[in-house]
Amino acid sequence: MFFRIQKVLRIIPFLILSSLFSIAQEITVLDADAGNPLEGVIVRQGNLMFITDEKGVSEMENVSKDARLIFYHNAYETESKTFTEIEQDSNRIYLTRKLVRIDEIVISGNRRNRVRTESVSRIHVLDADQVWKYQPQTSADLAG
């Protein structure tokens, strides 16, 4: 019985010390243009996955300094950096927005939704250059 207590007493300091050294590391994910925090960014390191909160902060535990972290968000480009690189930038990482290219826009002036093939009225399709060309530059152009 005495030896069991002695074993437990040897393990307790180890558990206390290991809990002190396993402090959670925080990373803040921000928009590269506006500097706003990004919510819902998935941070992946191997099999571990973390998600940023409304302040753009993700708390990670047991991540080594050499670990490569991958940052995913639907509206932003995927970024990959080591934890050491992120620490050099004050535990912040900046994601750049994905640019979405729209080839054409279809505008219909009806009160209810219609599919293009169902419409009996004539539909014009304008590409991006034509939309830019016909966009009014001043309020005088808008008035006609």
C-alpha cells in the first residue's frame, strides 16, 4: 500500500508540470485588405482541426513549432505556414480574398422568377465589358 501511494506521489508532479507546459497557443486570422477578423476559418495541422471564433482567434494545443498549418475558408485563398513563421508575425495570419470572375449577368424585369427558356420576352445577355461601357459615370449621365 505504501508503494502505491509513493508511485502516485511521483506521478502527480509530472502531471502538474506537463499541464503547465501545454499552454494553448492562439492564432488570429485576419482579412489582408481590411484587417477584420475572420470567423469560421478552418485551421488544419495533420489530423487536428481547429476553427476560428467571431474574433478570428483559434486556440491550439500540442502544436509543435515546426508544424505546418493550413488555413481554409471558402471566400479566401488557402494559406499554408509553419507555426514559427506565424509567431514571427505576432501570431497573426492574413488571408487574401478569392476573386470571382463573372462572365455575364442576366437581368430580367419581371415580378416573378423565370427560367430563360420559359420567357417569351426577349432577353439580352451582356458581358462585363458591355456593362462597364453602359454604366453612367456621373449623375448627369444617369438623368439622361
